[in-house]
Amino acid sequence: MVRFVGSRVLQAAGVLVLVSLIAFSLLKVAPGDPAQRIAAERGGEIVSSREVEAVRGELGLDRPIWEQYAAWLSDTLRLNLGTSYVSREPVAKLIRERFPASFALAAATVAISTALGVPLGVLAAARRGPLDTAVRTLSLILASMPSFWLSLLAIWLFAAELRWLPAIADFSPRGLILPVAVLALRTMALLIRVTRATVIETLAMPHVMVARGRGLPERLVVVRHAVRNALVPVITVIGLDFATLLAGAAVVEWVFAYPGVGRLGVQAALNGDVPVVLGFVLLASVALVVVNTVVDILCGLLDPTIRPARTVTA
Amino acid sequence: MISGAAGRRRPVALRLFRRRWPHPLYWWAAILALVLLGAALGPELWTTDPNRTNLLNRFAGPSFEHPLGTDGFGRDLLARLLRGARLSLVSAAIVIVCSTLLGLVVGSLAAVVGGIIDTLAARLVDGLLALPALVVALGLIGVFGTGWTTLVFALTATGWPWYARIYRSLVIAERQKPYVTAARAIGAGTLRIAVRHLGPNIAGPVAVVAATDLGATILGLAAFSFLGLGVAPPTPEWGAMVAEGRQHFQSHPWVIVAPGLAITVTVIVVNLFSDALRDAADPFRRR
């Protein structure tokens, strides 16, 4: 078990190094000269090349690339992510201010879609027939709709026509309802598919046949024997959804003008605000890697058979 | 596949129908072909200029001149939708072809060369797959600036590792099969084996992988264009059309319903087609 946890943590560390390399190279290839920009900020319109060179030396931009990387990495690890080109505020502060809103959005979405999606998936797998067809059709349609469009339709119906809920979602229980509903529908569609597929798979396994042979009622066969074994892939998907939603809800946050990290990222991309964009990419990647590792370790605890196999297939 | 019990309940006429066309793949392929044909020929047949504005005729209802009405600038919605179809499908095709080629090159090179190169490539691909693809794509667009080229580049750059991983394991599994050994035994070179023998044998799975990714790619392109991170405004693109219609959609919902429906229906058809294709390629897979 210690070896399993250790190898997962090592893998995560490897991915994080890759993330840092990508972010650093993006910073380096970004168009525009940061020294020029800063010199212009200090000295007004006309900047001599000597001033630019001075700033370059000050920022360490004339040092070898690996030294620059080391300096950047130590800054990043201390959460010193630079300042926004637009608002002049530290990137870490901008993200910290918006993180709770995104966290609440992702947590509520995952909670609701799990509460609905897992039972629906199990039911669809256990009953097949018309319920199965209905659930599958619904999840196909939901997965094929662009989320921005679904958000706008929801605003049109519930905010403009019925006037039940606000069209602009602030960080409050009332404001959360519509964005959470839109995101939960999509997440649920995915979860239904995965749950259904894995339960159908486990229902065909020998131990289920044995349980049926012993004369257990079908309900107990499904709940005790099939669902328990289908848990691992389902938990993996839930963890993945949560981590993806932390930053990946950007489109829905944008439509509802929700004050989350995703909207910050989109706005920064539109403005070409490189420090904020990279901060957003770093946050989303680190969140995904950390959550994935935790989920993998949890699944290893739940299901001993995947522990040795992990190191081979991963 | 439909189980035996469900099949028996079907009316006789339908059952005969099923027997003559043994697989739903043909149906979805035919419908998808219609969509593609519409995108290819539509703008040639319906020649109204998609960018001609007419401020006296804003939000017009359906008429002979404008079968689907007009948008907030008095532009013909049908012409814009057809142009948008072409742009969306061509862009998605470019992203998928580039990702497939990149994935094939990296995946099969890693599989064929083996050793430390293979390990490094596999690690790199796994690492890239552990990143949030759409967020990294957003990052690339934020750094390199918005526009169609950057968008296609960003989606390709974040999409190829998935292909590479699948193709690598595919080639590893395939090259151990007897026909490869036989080809080698009669003196065929590596390149010849790759092109003449491996190629045709992995073409099916490659097509399945590409088709599976098509729906998600169309949605990704539309989402970035909606956010204003893709094609610039006057160009008719489905996602951008929804964004443009946003200002007036409370009074004129049709201007965003139409392009949104176009995306949804296209992606549904594409997804059903790719599901059917996967089932046809692997008939023993459980559904």
C-alpha cells in the first residue's frame, strides 16, 4: 500500500513538473517583451534601449534559460504569480478572491449530479427496457448540447419569461441555482452513461450469477453485488468532474457573469493578460492532478485488485 | 445491439427492414452524409450573401426571401447557418486530421522504436492527458491571441495525446500478429510493413477514434467562438452567432435558438454515427 501511494504521488509530481515546464515555456514564447513593457510603464512613451536593458538585467531576463526557470519556479511555488497586465493586481489575489465561488459551484454541481445520475444509471442498467431507452436518449441529447446554449435557454425561460431567478448569477444560494442546474445536467448525463455501462458489465460477472443462483431477490443482487463493484469507475468520474468543473465551468460562468475563476480566465484570454491566463492554467492543472491522485489512492483502498495493476498500465 | 427479447417485440415489417439493412450504421452514415452535403453545397445553392446587412429588415419572420428570417443586423439566417455549417465542419475536420496524424506519428514511432524513446513518449503523453485540455487550450489562445488559426492550433495541440496513446497500444498489439511476422519473413522492410500491412489493418480503429472525437471537437470550436476566442464577429460561425444574438434574445429568442439547434442536431447525429461505427467495428462489445 505504501508503495502504491508512493508511486501515485511520484507520478503526480512528474505531471506537475510537466505543467511547470509548459507554463514557463508559454510565458517565454508569449508575444511582446516584458522588459519593454515595464520600461515603458516607468519611463513614459519614449524608452531608450539602455533603459530596456537595465530592466532586463533587473528581471534576470539576460540570465541563462534554466536559471530563469529556477527563479520562476521558486516564485510560483511561493504563489508569487506576477501581476495582471490589466488590473495591476497580483494574480494570486485575483484567483484567491474568486476561488470560493468556483469551489461552491463545482461542489454543488457534483453533489446534485451524483445524487441523480448514479441512481438513474443503476436503474437504467438493472431494468433495461423503455426506462433505459429514455435515460439513454436524454443523456445523449444533454451531452450533445453546447453548454452556453443551454445556459442561455435557461436564462430565457427562468429569468426572462417566468422571472423566477436572476439572469446574472452572484455568489449566493439563489444565484447558484441556474448555473448549477445547467452544469449538473451535463455532468449527470456523463455519470449516467458511466454508471450504466459499469453496472451492466458487473451484472454479467460470475459472482452476480452466484448471487442470483442463491435465490437473492434481484434488488439485492443489484444493490449489494453489482453497485458495490461498479463504484470504482464511478468515483473516478466524479472526482474528475469535480476537478474539471473547478476551472472548466468557464463557459457557464461566463454566460451567467458568475464571479468565479473560470470567468477570470476567459476575460484574461480575451485581454491577452498573460500572467492571469497562466495562473488560471496552473490552478486548473494542479487541481486536476491533485484530485486525480487522491481519487486514485481512494480507489486503491476500495479495490485491492487495482493496486499492483496500476503501475503497469498507468 | 438490441437484445433478443426487444427484437422479438418489433413488428414484422420493421424486423424485415432490419434484416435488409443489418446495421443502424448505414442510417446514421446516410444522415451524416446529408448534413455534410448541406454544408458543402448549401452555400452554393442558397446564394444570399450571409454578411449583407439590412437595418430596415431586422428580426424579420420567415418569408420567401428569408426562409428562416433575419438576425439583429437584418442578415439572412439561413445563409449564415449554411456558411456556419461549412466553417464548423471544416475546422473540426482539420483539428481531427492534424491530431490523428500527430498521434499516429508519435504513437507508432514510440511503438516501433521501443526502448527508452517509447517510455519517454508514453510518459509525456500520459502527463499531457492528465492536464485539463480545454483550460490549456484557453491558455494557448490567451498567450498567442484570438483567431481561427490559434483556435485550431490550440485544439490540435491539446487533442493529439489522446490519439497518440490509443494508436501506440494499437500498433503494439498489431505488430505482434502473425501477418506482420509473415511479411517480415518474406523480406518486407519496416516502411513497407507499416504502409502496406499495418496501415490497412488499423484503418478501422483509427476511423472509430476520429469519429468519436468529432462531436466534442465541434462543441469545443463552438464554445470558444461563443466566448469570442475563435473566429472574429462578422464571420458566420454557429457559436459566434449565438453570442451575437445574446443582446436581443429575450425579445427574439429565434436568433440564438436556430444556431444552437444546428449545433445540437449536428452533434447528436455525429455521436450516433460514431456509436454505430464503434459497434460495427466491435460487434461483441456490450452496450
